[in-house]
Amino acid sequence: MDFLKICKSMSWMVQRNKENASRMHIFSRLGNQTHQMIKKAMFLVRQYPIPSLALCGLLIGSIFHWLLGSPDSGHSIWLAILVAGGAPIVWDTIKGMLRRKFAADIVAMLAILVSVITNDPFPGVIIVLMQSGGKALEDYAFRHAQDSLEELSKRAPRFAIRKRDGMLDKIDVTDVKPGNVLLVRTGDLVPVDGITRNDQVQVDESALTGEPVTKTKNDGDLVFSGTVNVGNPFEMEAQKTSGESQYAKIVQMVRKAQQEKAPLQRLADRYAVWFTPIVIAVSLAGWAITQSTTTILAVLVVATPCPLIFATPAAIISGINRAAKNNIVIKTGSAIEQLGKAKAILFDKTGTITFGSPRLEELRPIDDVNFNSLLRKIASVEQMSSHPAAQSVLALAEGRFGSIPTPENFHETPGAGVEGDVDRQHIMIGSEILFADMDMKLKQRIRDVKNEIDSDGKMLAFVTVDGALSGVLIFVDMVRPGVDAMIGKLKKLGIRQTALLTGDNLHNAENIARKSGISAVHANLLPEQKVSIVKKTKDVFGNVIMVGDGINDAPALATATTGIGMGSKGTAISAETSDIVLMVDDVTKVMTAVEISKRTVKIAKQGIFFGLGASFVLMGFASFGYIEPEYGALLQEVLDVAVILNAMRAR
């Protein structure tokens, strides 16, 4: 019996401890959440001091005026807040006017000044709150993402290995001089532009050209800074300094494009050009009718274009949220405004319109070799490789053979191919380089087969079984599904010009453009040539969209009115340089982004027109003295809420 009591007691204690632990966990979570909320509130106060000050002052003054029965104290608090919060707004507006910037803020400035002059601070504080709050909302919507140049510069070559007097020295890339002999190890970035001193050099130029196929360079061929050695180590002779090399040019082009990108006029300011003079005229007419300065304040208060200021950023934030739900990150408010106005869109080819990695188009057996038997042996060896081409082969073999045997003596030669033993037969799969040491008869047979295949724009991998040529794998970079439908829809959305920009040859580019429905083609382009085409297109069509995924696209993305980067599999640099980033590997999201932009701007304009229409009606009543400034300020708040609720439809 005692034993049972002890067990029950222990069980009760364990349960009590669990309950206490659960309570402590809840309190801990509440504490953490409260701490995070306080941190966020403090950040907002530091980031936006004027609206925070105006809100606190309005509430405290209201408590003294109505709840504590001390109107004089409330009046003094409101007046202090009006002067402290209104002064920066007035000063900023005056500075803008001196720069000939005729903005929507002028009416608000006049309302604040008249509120101070007439010693009627309550409506003025509301104007300060709404004006500064609208600015804060606008700042949030239009805030630019971090500078792309930082990421671009991080990837730039930092060092070089100089060969001199038989010794190797690791030096800073800025110390490289033309004529220096450099060693480029496997996996290293080529430090500067130069020429190779070896044959069969394997270089990945995708960072500059966007093309995924490895390039073979021979003695005397040019290699460019920022490209990667994916083959054996090789020697090169520097032809340029790091500051004159190709990668440095890309950094310079991005910097120049960002500096030249003109700031865009706020949507609200376009309407303020004619709205502000009308407001001033009505307020003066009201004073003439009533002979009261209170009428001037009432007209200015009801006409303060808070709906004008709130409509665009509120709609833009809603549009940005809607885009985010579609895996589209819009980094600037101006991007969502300008996107729907574009009349031309330019696409990079590789990795954007196409997948950017080799896909198996065909396995072609040689002579009487059995297709399935050959595919099984190829898949057995390729399953040991992480190369994208290998994954494409495995996709073809999937489900055909049940289990695939594991090869013996597997070996992979970077940039060349793979080999291994399957069913006691030696299988070799790769480019011509892999068979460079084989007998002349096999090498001639490979060349003959290669000449029989239209290999333009394709990657060929040859397969030998025990030294006999048995098949050819033909890889292509395929057009993404849905691209042709997207191009058709973009044309219906108002896009008048579509073009393909690529470093690839013209024949391949025209083939891809034809399959995609793209009307114009520009091929064999260097990054600076892409920038030139973007500028020419802007001259003809105004707003231009550029879509790309690689380092070589970064200058063109920065130059375009709106740059869209492929963020899922594209480079971090292209994503950072872009105004909009697609977070899924789906270029058809460009069409979704354009649709969201058009709807967002349409809703913003609805809010503006509704706010202006209501303001005109209220100005009419205020000019005859039927609306006091305090009530006018409250009516203006009702308009603001209505405009914000309307803007939320963009979500």
C-alpha cells in the first residue's frame, strides 16, 4: 500500500512539473513575443520619428482635452507637436519647391502653416500625422534593396598565381602586369584577360556569356577574367590588368547604369501639378466669401491630398504582397509602377527562356548496338556523376530496367567525361577530349560521326564499350514549357516588342526564338552589347523590361527600366541587380508580374480619383463656411481609410 502511495505521489509530482514547465514555456514565448514587439516598435519610432511623435501627441492631447477636462493643456500639447512635427515637413517641401519640384505636399504645407497662424493646432496635427505617415508608408514601399555591386564585387578574382624564374608566387590580382605568366589551377577563376599557353584548356564561360557548354581553348586562344577553369591546370599570359579586364568592365557597367537611372516621378505628384493651384484658388475664394481665415484652413484641410499620397504606396504594398504569394519578389515600389507600362521586353536566352543546362535530346546507337542494353550501361556509369548531363540520362533510363548495377573502377575527368566497368566491360562516356589518348582509328571514327550530326548548338558525348564506338548522346538546351503562351499573353497585355539577347550564335538563337514566339533576335553578344541594345530599345519604346539570370546580364538588368532576375537558379548577382526577382525557376511568372502591376496601378488610380472627387465636394462646402477645420480633418481621415481599404484590394 505504501508503495502505491509513493507511486501516486511521484506521478502527481511529475504531472505538476510538466504543468509548471508548460506554463514556463508559455510565459517564455509570451516574453519573447513581447520583446520582439517592443524591438519592432522601437525600430519604427527610430525609423519614422515624426509620425510616431504626431500619433503620441494627438492621443495625449486628446486625453487632456476631453477625458481630463483640460482643453488648454490639450491645446498646448497639440501646438507643440504641430510645430515640432510640422517644421521638417514644411522645410522639406520648401526645399523641393526651390528645386522646382511641384509636389502633392504643398497643400499639406500650407495647411500646417495656416493651422499655426490661426492657433488651431488640432487639424494641423492630424495633417502632420497623415502627411508623415503617408511618407513613411511610401518610404516602405519604395525602399531600395541592398546594392548589387557589393555581391558583384565579392565574386571578382582576388588573386593570381604568377610564375617567374621557375617559382610560383600568389599575388594580389591588382599586381598583375601584361606579359606576366600565370598558373590557373582547376576550379580557379581566371584572374585577368589573357591568352593560354596550353592546348585543350576547359573553361566555363557561363558567368560572362550565359552559355552552359564548357569551351575548349587551345594555345594562343583568349581567356577572360571571371571565367572558371574546369579542366586541368594551365598557364596563360596576361594581356590586360585587372581593372581593364572583362569582369571589371561588367562591374563598371552596372555602377554606371545605376547612376544614370533617373528617379521616377511619384504618381501623386503628376496630379498635384493641376490640383494644388485649384486648391489655393478655392481657399482664397472661400476667404473672399466668408472673410474668415478659418475658411482658408478648412479648405486646405479637406483638400490636403492624403488620399493622393496614401493611394499609391498602399496599393503598391498590397501589390507587392500579392506578388510575393506568387513567388515574385518586387524590391522597389517604382518597379511595380513601371512594369505594367512597358512596351518592350528583352529576354536572355540561356537559363531564362531555356533551362540553361543540357537536356538529353537523343541517344543514337552506332551500327547494330542494342538501344536498351547501351542505355543501361550508360546509366550505370552516369549515376555516379553529379553533372547535369548525367541527370538527364538517368531521367531517360528511369523505370526501364528496375535496378541499375553499380559500376566498378569509376573515374570522372572534370570537363571531359566519365568511365567505369559494367558487366566486365569498360564503358567510356564523354567529349572528344576523353578519347585524346586512344588510337587514331577510334578518333577518326568519332570525327566522322560528329560530321554526320548537325551539332550546331548541341553538346555531343561519345560512348565506347571496350574501346569500340557504340553510341552518341546528343544534348540540347530546351525551351521552357509555357514560354510561347506567355509571349502571346504579354502581347495582349500591351507589349509591342519581344526580343532575345544571347551570347550564343545566330542559328541557335533564331531556332529558340521561333519556338518561343519571340519576334527579334540579337546573337553573339558581349555584356556591353546587351546594354547597348537595351538603351536603343528604351529610346524607341520608353519603358523596357529585361529578364536574365547570369552575371553577363547584370549590366543590362541595371540599365533597363525594370530588371527581372531569375532568383531560383540564376546567380545572386543578377538577382541583386534586378528590381524584381522570380523565386521559382519559372520564367512565365513574368506574365504574372505584369498582370499584378497593371491591376495595382489601376487600383491606385481609382483611389486617387475617388480622393480627389471627394476633396472637391468637401472644398465646395468648406469654402462657404459649412465645415469647421476640426471636422474637415476628421472627414479627411474617413477619406484616407476608404482609400487604404480600396488599395488593399490589390492583395
